[in-house]
Amino acid sequence: MRAWIWAGAAALAMAVGVQAAPPAAKQQPHPQPRAAAAAVPTPAPAVAPAPARPAAGDGALIPEPDPAIRGYAIPIGGALKADNEEVWQRIVQLAGGKGARFVVFGTASEDPEASAKQVVDLLQRRGAVAEALPVAPKFLWVDLNKVVRDPALIAKVKAARGIFFTGGTQERIVDVLQPGGQSTPMLEAIWDVYRKGGVVAGTSAGAAIMSTIMFRDAPSIINILKGRFADGKQVDRGLGFVGPHLFVDQHFLKRGRFGRMVPLMMAKGYKLGLGVDENTAAIIRGDEIEVIGDRGCLVVDLTEAHSDEALGAFNVQGARISYLEHGDRYHMRARATTPSAPKLRGELHDAESPNFRAYYTEDVFNLDMLGDSAVSNAMTRLIDSYRREIKGLAFDALPRPGDPLADQGFLFRIYKGPDSLGWSTEEFGGEQFTVANLYLDISPVRLPMPLYGSWAGTAPRPAAPASSAPTPAAAAPAPSGS
């Protein structure tokens, strides 16, 4: 069943007076023509066309995977349910299956003992041998400087085939294992497990630490779009398990965090970003990302994106975005998507094909593009539509008094290019989608403040005489003194 909730319409946007920021030279998107299917490391019946590359070549964008790292990085988007058998079993399987040894870090949690115990129990239900380590700031009786150098604990880490970080506050993990940017013996032991083929998995905060840079504390997405972030405060270093070229964020679609990913990626020079939604995991090894679990992931590719500095506010044109769900794979160097086998057996959505038959025909406008799953809903709807684009807004409806940027919002435009493709299936009951190579522009706009006011109404008009039509004199009173 196709069910999306869309807030507002284009007419309402006009009613609130959306006005673009100071005009600049219009830049038309220029997605590349369709290319032949890219070669991927795993056989598949079909692969989405890989977009053309800049002259620098793939190697300049994503280097070959480090052959010294044979392990699996598994960022989980948070809210991982105890009955998500696919994710829990896969983590244990990749670590060696039944009897695989895990160490669990509750470091990020407000209650590290309870959080770690829950994960230990869930791993052991799937056949692992798991143990929680007492490495957390909330353990007030623990000397963290000593515990990360404790030979007995480090030996337990090195003997493990899997590492698991619970959710909570991600800076606690980084501050304990990499204080002041300096690695500790315990962090080196974790890297040793990872390099030798082990699993490093983390949920929520445990996923945020996976890239070299992470959001440390950034509660307001609209403030990130407005450029209000700084190193050491909203942004900080991560532990870098996925390498220096991929940015990872969590709770991604549920909390609309693609609105904060793109500004940070541009500020820090990232070309590729991966947003993992709740109750979903991404298995990253070498060049490949595989999506498993309940919801989906968003891949953001800024290889050909650009911005207009003359606007004086954050903006981007030509970002490439792809949406992946259960069973889909993404190949980082080729920038190519491989849909799952059920989707390849299902329906192909190709607006360039003469056989394309779309489900949606009407236009829509979303008044909260940072809402729950708004971006993925827009993408799946657009790929199954005759429309070429979908637009929406993001703004702060309750700005702080005196905020000089209170009236600044952002217009999101998601649109098709010649290489945009989608696949869908209903084999599992509900409809699942894969969407490859849509495009995204984000532009600053000015909104009136307040956004709305009281309806003044109009005075009732007197009824016309029933006997005859009004004369010109009756319709318009004579001027005074005549």
C-alpha cells in the first residue's frame, strides 16, 4: 500500500510568501547521460548505471580500500530492536558464527552497565560469547586513564572477533578511547581486531564514531544549515573505522538528518556520505556497502555538486542522492547501486523509457523536509511519478527572540536526471524501494515572520433589494455635499 503523508501544497507555500534569497545567476543541473552498467565486485543480474566521473578519475575520489583492513564496520542507525534477527544474526555470523567472542562497550550510555548487559544478552541469544568491559565515564569508581591501558582488558579485546558499541553520547567514546586526539592501547587493540577481519559494530552513538569526523552535539539541524557549528562543539573527530572518505550519520531518516549531513560534508571536504536509519545496519567492507534491517539508508554523493558563494548562505546544487533498503548494495568507487534480487524481479521505474507507467500524477510540496522520513518518501514518490521534481521547505517555526536569521529558511528541490532509476517490490507484503541517482539542490529563502496571523474576516454585505437590480446611484453612494 502506498501511503505517504504530505504536509501542505504549493498554494500554501505561496500563501506564506516564500521568497528566494538575493538572486544569482541561475545554474541549471547537468546530470550526465546514461552510461553502461558499472562493473561491481559481486555478481548481480543488473546494476544501476554509474554516472560519469570528473577527469581526475575514481582514484582521486575514493582510493582503493586499505588491504590491511579485512574486517567489517557495521554502523547501526539506532533504535535497534531486540527482535531484528537479521541484524543481530548477521553481526554474529560475520564475526565467525556460533561461539564468536565479543566485547561490548557501554561507554556512551547514561547507564552503561544496563546497556551493555542488554547487548551481551542479545548477542548470546544468537550464539556469541559476549562480555561487557567496564570502560565508561559513568562508572565513577573506574580510573579511565588506567582502564584503557589495563593489560588484562586489552587481552580480552585482542581475543575477541567482534566489538560492539552501545548508544548514548558519542563524545564519551571518543574522549575515553582517543583523549585529545591521541590513541590509547585499548583503541589500538580494537583496530587490531578490525584489521585482522573482525567486526566493529555500533548503534546510534556507536555508529557516529565510525567516520573520522562526527557530529558531537548538534541538536538543531536548521542551525547547522545556517552555518552555526564549530569544531569541538557541534562537530568533533571520530574514530575513523570507515576511513577518511566516507561520512556516517545515524537516526538519519527518522530525524531528518540529511539536512545537517550535506553542510558538514561540504565544510569538511567529504564527497560521499552515508545516513543510516533506525533499526537498520550498513555492512561496510572494502569498497562495498550492504544495507540490512527494517528501514533504509541514504547515500549522498557530492562529487559534482557546487555552490554559489555570492548568496552568503549555505546552498548546494547538483548533489546526487540514492536511497537503499534491505538487501541493496552500493559500490563507493563506481558510485553504483545494486538493487536486491526481489526488486530486480519487481518493477523498474525509468522515466526515460517509453514503457514507463507512473503511479503518481499530481504535484506536491512538503512544508517540512526535515520531518520523519520526508526525504526518502519524496524520493520514492518522485521516482514513481510523471513529475520531474518535488520541492519542500525547512525552517525554524519557533526562532529565538532576536535571532538575526529568524526569517531564513531553505528550499529543497529533488529532481530527476537522465540516469535516475528506481526499483520496487511487494514480495514481503509492504512496498520496498531502491532509488538511484536523484539530484538535490538546497537554496536559502526568506520567510515572513510570523508565518501566520489572525484571520480578520470581512463585514457582511447588505442584501440587494428583492424587487429590482441596484441602480448606479444605489451601488455607489454620491460624494458628500452633492
